[in-house]
Amino acid sequence: MPPKQTTIRPRARQDDGAIASVIEAAFGGQAEVALVEALRRDGDMVLERVAEEAQGGLVGHIAFSRLSAEGAGQSLRAVALAPLAVAPALQRKGIGDALTRTALTDLRNAGEEIAVVLGHPAYYPRFGFSNLQAKRLEAPFSGASFMALELRPGALADHRWRITYARAFETG
């Protein structure tokens, strides 16, 4: 659980400077900041949530962008989690967990069917992400760090799905 004085809420445009600062601090560079800005600019951002302290400071951010998922003559409503960032001084205090759980609930409620992440294989399985599920996906990534989550049970069925990431991932 995050500190009691932390609120998870949708991103507002006026948050963008603070979001960029949190992402840069968490990742130690500008690459993920540029990715988020490109996803917004290209219209590929599906959902963003921020963690805000009671004093009004942003301490965390999570983003999900649109993926193309095609297979067996069908398509799925699919999203990619990237990035998840928490201010370094507040990491391991439940903020990332709260951001992820809130966002996944919001995505389920919005009718999204699958989510994928390229992330730490010891962290994301707690939310239901699985590299076994990801084996049903033809994607530019593979291995233990590439994981998928069915937001709608049975969404992946017994098909192979071809995943295409948003253009911003190609240039990042």
C-alpha cells in the first residue's frame, strides 16, 4: 500500500512537467520521457495515471499505449505498459503497485482485453503478467522479461497473435 497521503488519479496536462521529472529521475535519462511525449503526440496513449502526495507533489506515473494485436482474422483491444516510474526516494513503498493495480482496473473497465510489459520478471507477475501468456504473441520481444496479462479472461484463447507496438517505440 502506498503512503496514506498518496492519491492515484488520471494525468492532467498541467502534470506533464512533473511527470517528466519523475520519469527522468527514475530512469536516469531522457529516453523514457521522450517515449511518453511521442506516444501522446502521436495519439497512441490510452491511459496515464499519476501518484500525488497530499502536498500536491507528483511522485509516480504509469502509462499504457495502444498495441495492434491481430490473429486468426480477429483483433484484440491491446495495450503496452511503459513506463512505470516512481521517484527514487519513494520506491519500494507501494506507489508503483498502487499505480499498476488502479490502472489495470481502469483498463478492464474500459474494455481493454490484453496488456503486455517488458519489465522485471520478479515484479510484474504479482499483477498477473506472465511470460507463458506472452508465448502466444508474435512480438519484437521474448524471454522472461516479456509478459502478457489477459484483462478479459480467455482473450488470448488458443490463437497466435501478432503484436505491433506504437511507432514511438521504434524511434526510442
